[in-house]
Amino acid sequence: MLTRDHGPQPLRWIGRSTLRAVGAFAPVVITAGTLGNSGDLIVSQHHRMFLYQRNRSQHVKTSELLVQAKHLVDGENVFLREGGFVDYLSLVFDRHEIIYAEGICAESLMVNDATLSRLPEDMAEEVKTRFPGLSQNQHFGTEAGRMVLDEIGTAAFYKNTRAG
């Protein structure tokens, strides 16, 4: 599979879990074009998108950020879809990677204690069984939280005209 920084990499595992789409498991929908994505992208609330910030703020000293999808929710261009069921797929590589989904950059599953604790129990157990002792480091060190995004404004990342 093509990765942003390391070219083609072997995919070690694909996990799939079907969950009720409520509360913490309700997916985030990033509508087509919002971040430059070619189609609607549906991800978990904790899934981090790789965003490039053209105009750096005083709070963020880098132009490349990982942002949890739930922090991008604005109710219009990016929203929670409650109700029904959702299938989540998790991709594991030898290391944490930035991959492409609907033409934009998103992270692969980073295998470590913090991320495994957020997965459904059966999926977390399968990852631990398949990859005993695997603990991946974050692809790079800058993650933007809610306070930084409030300062920057999520619309600063939007690519389509209706989002600005």
C-alpha cells in the first residue's frame, strides 16, 4: 500500500469491527471536498487526519499536524452520524504510517497501549495476539488538540468553497 513518507509498504493486518453507531462509536463524516477528499470519508472519532496548515499560528510551530476527526466536527462540513451500525477497518503496518483515503492523508492504526484501549475489546485482543509486544511510535510528534484548533479555526483547513 502506498504511504506518504515511505512509499509502498506491506500491509500486515486489516481488522474489521461492526459497532452500533452511537456515542463514542458514532462515526465522523467528512463531506466530499472539505479537506480535498474526493468522496465522503467516514472515520472513527479518534482517527487522526494529517493536515497541512498553510499559515502557522503562534500556538503551532509546524505546518504538518495530526488532528482527531472529532475535533474537526462543525455540524455542516464535518459531522457525527449517530444511529444504525458502522463498520470500522483498521490497517496495521510495520510502523505507524500516513496513508491515503479518498485522496487525502490519514493515519494507519498506531499500535500501542493508548490506541488499543480505544478499540473494541475483540479487535484490541486480536491485535495483541497477532503482534505480541508491538508498540509503535507516532509517525511524527505534532498533534493538534481542541484548544489549538479553536485558535486556528477548523475552516483554515477546508478546501471547498462552501466550508470557508
